[in-house]
Amino acid sequence: MHIQVSGKQIDLSDALKHRVNTHLGNLAERYFDTGLQAQVTFGKARSFFTCDINVKAGRGLVLRGEGEAADANAAFDDAAEHIAKRLRRYHKRVTSHARSTTRQELPERARSYVLQPIEEHETDATPSAPLTTEEETFATIIAEQPADIPVLSVGEAVMRLDLSGQNFLLFRNSASRHISLVYRRDDGNIGWLDTAPLDTPPA
């Protein structure tokens, strides 16, 4: 397992780096057969240490854990426990996913954009020409990057959403072949938006 440990404006001891490598290495051996990549980043917010763990566990499968504590070791323990808890919940699915990577359908390619919101300006004394509808609603594109739309079952999509800690996941439903979206609701539940026709039963 390749593990990169870094700190944002803080120095990390060799003992802490060794502890991170040992702990994540043991976790990988328990749940995965193949080599993984992990990035662990420590930082400091106010009087607390923070730890952010990102583990790439196969095509499209990312595990993320965040921790915060009074010292760096405890922050790592908190973040690592978040990942371990999710792995215990999805143990069979995660190991099956990692071993069946070669049999998975390739994701569809798409593009992801970051839009800068329109800034409100004070009205000049002399009114300018009225804006068109397009000019009123258009936001400037400040970043563009490739994105994948994976082919998944709804259960697999929910698992990926939970493991990665993301707020939403766009995917193509492997059963209905329609585009779907799972997302994290404010009440803690997971929502599912399906684009299949209304008279089509859920897959």
C-alpha cells in the first residue's frame, strides 16, 4: 500500500508517520487483496489538530475519513475510525468490488465545471442598457475537468456515496440504464433521484 503523509504548516514526527503507515497497512490487508493508494493530511484549526484520510481502493471507489482532536495522534484515530466503521458496514460489498474491478463496465466520460457566481454591483446614477436573460443568469466558468459517470446499481451508488463522504453521486443505473442521482439529505437519510419514466417500476 502506497501511503503519502503530509502536514499543512505543521511538522510531523517520524513516530506519527510510522503509526499512520502501520495502521492503514493493517486495514488494507484486512479488507483488500490489491495494492491501494492513500493520502493522509494533517493540519491545525484553532487549537485542534485535523486529519483528512483519502484512500483509493479500486476504480471509482474512494474512502474518506475526517478527524479532529487536541493532538495529531487522536485526530488520526478519529479519521481512521470513520473509515473502519464504513468498511465494517460494507465489508462484503467492498471486498467484492475490489476483486471484480476487471469485470466492471467502464464509466461514461463527462465534464465537470466550476462556476463563479455573478457579483452584484451598485447601480450607477445613469442606468445602463438592460441585461438580456442570458447575461443575467450566466456564471463565469473558472475551472473545467473530466468526470466519470459510473454504471452502478442503486445499492453500489449508496455505498460509494457513504464511503467517500460526498454529498451526491451521479451514475447510470445498471438495471434501468437511466441516469440517476443519490444524495445526502439534511435529515441524514439518502435520497434517490431517478430519470426513468414515471410508469417504470424502480430497479
